[in-house]
Amino acid sequence: MKIEIKSKKGLSTTLSVVVDKKIIQQKMNERLNELQQEVALKGFRPGKVPSSVIKSQFGKSIYGEVVDKVLRETSSKAISEKKLKVAGQPKIDLKQFEEGKDLNYELMINCLPSIKLNSLEKIKSSEYKIKIEKKIIDTKLQELADQNKKFEEIKDTEKSKIGDQISFDYSATVNGEKFEGSEGKGVQIELGKNLFLKGFDEQLVNVKKGDTKLVDAILPANHPKKELANQKTKFKCKIINVKKAIKSPIDDNFAKMMGAKDILDLKTLIEKQISSQYSQALNSITKKEILDGIEKIHEIDLPQNLVDQELEAMTKNLKPEEREKNKTNNENLAKSRIKLGLLLNEIGEKNDIKVSDEEISSEIQKQIKSMPGQEKMVLEYYQKNPSASQSLKGALYEEKIINLIKTKIKLSVKEIDTKDAEKVIADFNKPNIDKTQLSKTKPSQKDKLKPKKISKK
């Protein structure tokens, strides 16, 4: 096989490859011998069909199959021999392919750029350590108690009030006519939460067991039956019982009911949960500062085909006018994503960063433990979706790279409370493009960080 560099311009390289006709013939003979054992033709015993007969009937298709295989093998060998790092799928231009002659083709390759990594010492970033105040933990504890309160029946003569739980049967009409779904049995609502229909709860205040109450309400605008949307409706409600709320004491027994060892353990778990919610957003800010710094100190040529692919992936769901309106911004973002992906990969390769199968399994187990009651579903998801495990591997790989970078930059650690954390997050989201969702195999996987306030729940 002869391999020559025919042309080289920027990141584009064209190789000329010539495969000797003897190699093609050898591959043809090997394939014909294989087919002798597989082909069944009338008039011949199995395995006894002469290769000349097979060639006369299937010669063209066999030659095409052999050439296709030779192209795959030799193009891969040519790229490896010339030590080229390929960006995207190479293109093949067949110059000569005919049985009995050399195979001659050109291989057009977009190459990854040669990257020289600069020192990271001048990059500055902040890492945040969040402290959760006692009052926030206490508020969350009270919310849990309210969500898990019990109810007990009141006396038949007592009337309902806001906070009570009412069970009732109903029959509803629109313009005096019943409709599909107009009857309900054993419906339970907690007065004051307004989870049934707007204005429904207040009309069931001051009723008692056995009462019949006529309630006026308006069906929702998104009602499944369009003809019933926003219709004024009368509900005839038969009260089955009224129960009052019994608050759960916040003690060790309550903590055990919540899955903790005791009340101290429950408070610790709540603190970790809230801290995790803040840390996720704060870590994204730290990561963006790092990525911005890395991008700023490096200038590299970008393979246009990768930029085009990224741009297409980013805008495929947009209307043509939307694409055109944000064309410049989208192109810049696509270039930024590709550039950062290449830089992170280079840092990973230079520092021999790898992710083991054991690390992937360990991370999956962490996810399983974090979703009690859904363990089987999580495990089956990864078992049935190999691409999910690959994405997880990419995320772990990226995390290792970012952690390595943190050891090489000027990283200041700031201890803040939730109020300061809310301000940091709010300032970051005004708005900001998140460049933190990169992966090893697909440098384009990133999303915009949503400007939402971190919940204390």
C-alpha cells in the first residue's frame, strides 16, 4: 500500500492511497472460499459450489463488498501511519476501482489542531463553602411535619374550618346537564390548599358530617373536554366526614418515620440536602469562571466541520427566522463549545486522566441510593441504555479534569451563608451562558444555566 500526502491546507489534509491489485485479488479469493461454505445453488451439494460459479453469478457484488472492507481497513491504517488526529468522518474519493487493477483513492481528512497548553497559574476563581443557618433547617423540619400531619374525625356536630380535611361525594352539572366525569366518590381535600378548583375550598367551610352543600365553580381552561373548559359548574356535595389536623411532634419518632436514626440525624440530612442544592449552582459558577479563564488564554484553530455540526445540533429545533436572528451569537457559542471541549480533552490526555469501570459502577450506586424506592428503575435504565453509562463516564472524566485544574490555578475558598449564596447565584444569572456541560466524546453537550432561585426546601 502506498500512502502520500497530496495536499495540506490549515486543518485539512488529503492523502493519496494506492492498494496493490494483488491484495484485492487475495481478499476476493478469501471471500469466495468463505462463500463456498455458505452458498446453496441448485444442482450442487452444500459446500461444493465451485468458486468460479459463485464469481460468475455474484462477482460484482462480492467485489463491491471486498472493496468496501479494504477501504475501511486501509483508510484507518493510512490515518494511523501519518499520525493524524481526525475530526469527524473522513471523505473518500475513488479514483480507480476495477477488478484486476490497483485500487486508487483519495482520503480527505479534517484534522484536530495541535494544541499547546499554556500555564494555568494566572487563572483566578472562587470556590464556595456554604453554611446552612439553623432557622432554615428548622423551617424545613416544620414543613416536613406539616406535610406528614395526621387527621382525626371531629364530632358530628362540629363544623369544618380552614386546615381541616373533608371527604365528600359529588354530582356536578353544567347548564343543568351532567357530563362525562361529573360524579366523584370519596374525594378528599384539605381546606385552604385550593388543590381541587379555584374558590372550591372556601365554600366547604362551616359544613359538618352528613350535610349537603351546593358549590359553584368554574372548570379549568385546560379541561380535557374543550367544550367544558371555563364552564360554570354546580357541584352538589354530600359530606362524608370532617377531620381536623393533628400536628406531628418533631422528635426522634418523627425522625425515624422520615427514615433517619433520630432527630439530630434528620437535621443533618436536611442540612446536607439544602447544602447540596446550593453547592450544585455554586459549583457551576466556579466551573464557568475556570472555563472562561482557560478559553481566554488559548488561541487555537477550530475544525470547521465540528463547528458546523455543533451549530446544527444547537439550532435544529429553531425556526429559520430564529436561526437568522441569533446567527452570530450561535456561531460564537458553537466555536466556544468546540474550543473548550478540545482544550479539556488535551488537558485530560496530557495528564493521563482516565475513568475506570469501577468508578462508573460506584457513581451508579450513589444515584441508586439517592433515589429510595426507585432503585430498580435506575439500575434498569443504565442496563438498557449503554449510552447513558457513556454519558456518565464523560461527566466523571470532565469532573476529574476540572478538579485537576483547580490545583493549578489561583483558587480562593469563600465561606458564605445562604443569603450571600442567593446573591452570588442571582448576580451570575443575569443571564449567563453555561459552558459547564462538556463531555469527552462530544465537546458540544452544554446547556444554558437557568436563572432560578435555589429553593430552601
